[in-house]
Amino acid sequence: MQNNTLANEAAIEMHKVVTRFGTHVVHSGVDLQVRRGEIFAVIGGSGSGKSTLLREMILLHTPDAGSIRVLGTDLVGIKDAAALALRQRFGVLFQHGGLFGSLTVLENIGLPLREHTKRSDQEIDAIAAAKLSMVGLKLDVASQFPTELSGGMMKRAALARALVFEPELLFLDEPTAGLDPESAAGIDTLVLDLRAHSGLTVVMVTHDLDLLWQVTDRVAVLAEGTVQGIGSMAELAGIAKPAIRAFFEGPRARAAQTQTQTLSTDKEPSSKPK
């Protein structure tokens, strides 16, 4: 799926990351690398530390040991000015959107630009409107408030805000959580389109098996404080470790895998003349 020219360049590098909360050890030595231009997912059971790992990548939590580099910047001991500059190189879609209820959709999207740049209001509104269109929302949504949006529309509006700085790296926290199947499928397509047109590197935490099968290049499985395996979903399906098998057994897992195989078959060109 990914651009081969970027395959060997690292967008994120984590080495021997250790995270504790009191006496509870969440990560006991996490190693992983996210390549530029790929769609990468982190999965794991409840309490495995996947959301904490994401928070460490986006400078919201500091690990107790180990090193993290994001877009070539070492996060250990990073200064405030460097952290601000780095944050403007990535976007984040939080699980519940994080939109401000007192602001219109257009105001929400433009807020980061108003806080961190000296652009005029007219220029900011134009950029926000362009991002709204990029995520597949009509301009008449711009004047609405978040409470007036459906779940799928709210996710898209929040995604538009995450893209407002033209990021190199996009983090998605449960991007399809709470959505109906049609809206979730729309997010799947949107993620692929954004990567295709913008060359984004995408890192997501998700439980959505359809999303994992249909859009990811590689997936890291977290369990027992470490990464149990990294690879494509097809590669992981062949690994016998119990922590990994949990994502490939049971009716939901089999249904997602079958649907992906069906979609792949449907896309293959027919050898028969039309």
C-alpha cells in the first residue's frame, strides 16, 4: 500500500520504552518503528497500554525509561519551543473528537491557526473551508455546532482540524468508534485517500477489525508490556502466539478477514472478455 521510496525512512522510533503507573508496569520494553508513508496500527487488549503508547508519541505522557524519536526529534528532554514546533508537524484525531461545543465547525477547524499563527481571519476561514471539503463535508456544515452533527460528521470535522497545519504525521485514536457501519466504511476510505493524496504517515489505535484488514500496512500487537508481533494482518494471522491469535479467532475476526478477501477478489481484473 505504501510509497516504496519512503519505506526505509522512520517517522517514529521507540526503543526499550518503559512506562509505570505506581507499581503497575504498563510497558516493560517496547520497541517499534513506524515507516514514513505507511498506515500503522497499534492493537491490544484492554489495559495493554496502546492508548498510553499513543499519548507518549504525541507528547502527552513521558515514559519512565527508553527513547522515542518522532520525525527525527528526540522527545526525551525536549524543550517547550521544540515541542510546539513538532506538534505543528503532526495532527491528532482524538476518540471523542475533542470539538468545542461553543464554537461552530469552521471556528473549531481554524482554532489551531488562530492560536499559533498570525494569519488573518479571512485566510484562516478559507483554509478551514478547504479542509472541510477535503474530509468530504459540505460547506453548509461550517456554520453548524458540533451538537448538530451526526457521529460520522463530527469525526470528519475533527479530522479536518487535525489536518489544518498540513501535517506529515496523523494520529488516529479509535477513528471509527461509535459509528454505524456505513459511516465507519467512509472513514476507511477517507484515510486511504488522505494518504494517497498527501503522503501522510498514519498511526492509529483501533479495535475495528475491518479497518485493520482494509487500510493498514503493518500492525503492532501489544501484550504483557511488550510488542508481541509486527506485520501485515496477513502476516500476523500466521503467528501462533495467544495474544495475537485473539484477533483472528471468533466470528467477528473471521467475518472481517472474509470480507477483506472478498473485496480483494472483486478488485482483480477479470480474464474474461466483456
